[in-house]
Amino acid sequence: MSQHLVVIPDMTLLQAQQIVQAFGKTVTDLAGVIADENRLPFPKAVIKQATLMVLPFTPSDEARRALKNCYLLLADFQRGLGDQVIHALPAGETPSRTTQQIAAVAAHMEKWLPWSRRCTAEMQELLRELRDAGFRD
């Protein structure tokens, strides 16, 4: 396990479960967007540690899969976005045929793409962390 994951040496399983639950609520509330990491209920390192602590005690395969997926969703929280959130497409819009609407979607995608790349790179690191901790094939 990476040394940056060990941030609270005396974290109890109950505390870890509460941290994971708080993160789960945040993920639900902000599903499908890239948001600033200041929207997380705890620092990323604390959420990582709590998740890795709770995983071995998670009884069902389905619940473990969901918890690992939540771990990967930490990548959707990036430093530097402030109060804004970035959707894959502007909220409530679908690609359409008018030139003006296509231009608006293209402008949005230009803004979204660099953040998406950062999220993808971090998700790859999170996958490595899960594998290194023995929780991913």
C-alpha cells in the first residue's frame, strides 16, 4: 500500500464506515460531473484509507464492487475547479443540429476535455492502488 494512503493511524472500522458513507452520499449527489475536491466530505487520502479499510469487511460481491467503483470515482474530484461542476455535456442538453447549439457543445467540450484527461490519469492510479492492495484483478 502506498504511504500516502496511511493518514489516520488510529482510524476505527466504525469511523472508516462513516467516512465511506459520507463519500457515497457525495458521489450520489454529484453523479456524472467533475467537481472540485473541496466538495469531498474528507480529504481524498482519508477516503482512500477508509475505503481500503472497509473493503475486507464488505460481505457481498455486489457491495464490494460498488465500493471499488466509488473508490475510482475519487478521480472525478479535482483540485482547481472551485464552485463550478463540469458535465460531460451542458446540463440538460443533447447534441443537436443547429450550428449555434453544436458550437455551444463544442465550446463546452473544450473546457471539459482537459479535466477529463486529469480524471482518467488519476483513475488509472486508483486502479493501481486497488490492485496493489489486493482488491482488483
